[in-house]
Amino acid sequence: MTDQQTPLGSGFGARTTATQVLDGIDLSGRRAIVTGGHSGLGFETTKALTRAGAEVVVAARDPALARTTTVGLVGVIIEQLDLSDLASVSAFAERMLGASRGIDILINNAGIMACPETRVGPGWEAQFATNHLGHFALTNHLWPLLHGGARVVAVSSAGHHNSPMRWDDPHFARGYDKWRAYGQSKTANALFAVHLDRLGRESGVRAFSLHPGKIFTPLQRHLTRQEMVTAGWVDASGAPADPTFKTPEQGAATQVWAATSPRLDGLGGRYCEDCDVALRAEMAGEPFVGVRAYAVDPEEAERLWALSAELTGVDAVAGKA
């Protein structure tokens, strides 16, 4: 049996940009949704997709800021969405369903990282709720619009190496660790893509997850300079100190590749990095490179799907009310 996590030899790499990924690809007439598509990697993704001809719905918690940021981009529609609020997720989806326009690309890009302990909804840990549960509910609500040939892309992270699913305490009720919480949420993103692909492939809807790389974006808003100095990311003055960091356009490349590459036709459920299917971590042999086995385990993915459906009350993809 072929290992799903076998690189394809895409011809791209860590320094490839989103624009280079789309060279020669015409997205005219196609519609994409990018959560957080006005900031950081999401903004670079929106720019690349619209330049290739796609219409992009930018789902933003702050629509006014999103309008300001995306001024001058042709083919952008701004809609309000707060992923930490399931009522907001449902309202956004209702507006999309009311427009009766199919969705060709859904990029679940928005997220938070290493925030102070925060509770949302009925007491859910904020990173798991925002990064995973909000996107889980969103994708299920939008399922009627994801026609055959559509791709759903979950932006995970090498941060998933920090934690598998904590089935006995997913909301960190017994002590909060911001990096383990982030890691669990990113493992959840990868597992979500695995099971969504399993459920959607007969309908022609495929799903992928990915690590975009290390990039300086607003995602680091909750980190102090000293934390980033200790991590080796910046020097004492705040200047970048790690040469492995990518530019935002390079960071957006893998999610754009996963959403559009013809090399992925007929495939799905893969975890990607550097614009290719990633190796399993035990094969990569380097810290935080490749995908951990628990993040692409089909049984773990099915278990997470069941938990997520129970928590959100939504399970349209599986054909349940």
C-alpha cells in the first residue's frame, strides 16, 4: 500500500511564492472563501487567487479593517465572520447559501496562536474552538455549496508536533499550556482534513492540510519579544535572526498549491509543506519537519469528527442533522 505521505516531486520548494505556484493557472469563474483573508498569509493568499482570476470572499472578524486592507484588489467580497462564535459562523454560512453560488475553494486559514488562557462559547479553550471547531462548523454549514471538484484546505502547522489530541481534557480544564493548546488545535486541523476527505471524496470534494512554514505575521501578537529572542526567531533589537523564516508570500504558497495544483487531482487527505506532500516525521529525521503519525491517523480523525459534531451540533457532511 502506497504511503499517503509520499512527496510528489512538485518542482517547488520552501522559497516558492504563491504567485509562482499559480503561474499558468487560470482561476477565472472560480469562487474561493479565505478565512482571515485580509491579514498575514491569508492576505497573500487572497492577492494570489484574485490575480489568477478567482473571486474571493474574505471572511473577517473585522470587516472594516478587511475593506481597508484589500482596497484595490479586484474580485474581493468582504463578509463578517467570528470563528469563536458559532452564531456568527451560522450567519455567515446563511449569507453564502442565500447567494446560491458554488464554492470551488475553501481555505480555512484564520487562527490564533499561544494566546493567554481564554474561554469562548460554553467554556471551550479558545485555540481549539477558533482554529478547529469554528472551521469544522463552517465547512459543514457550507457543504451544500462545495460541488464536485472543490477543495478544502486546512491550515495546520508544524506546531502540531507539540501535542496530539488530549481526549481526556481537550479544553485544558486541568491546567493551561498555551503551546500544547496551540499544538492540539493544529493536530485537529490535520485530522479534520483526513476525515473530511474520507467523507467527501465520493462527492468529488477533497481536503488537505499543511504547514505553511515559519513566517512573521500578526499570528505572533501574543508573544513577547523576549519569548521570540529565546526561541531564536529575533535578536535583542527585534530584528529577524532565523534564516529559515519565510516571507508572507512564500508562506502562502503551500496553501495556494494545495488549493489549486493539478498534481493533487484525485488525491486528498494529505498533509503538505513546502509546496509538496510532506514526509512522515519519523522519515524526515528533523525536529518539527514532516507530519506526526497521530495527526494523519484515520481512527483519530474519525474520533475527532464525532467529538466536533457533538460539540457544535453540526454534521452535514456525514449526512446527519
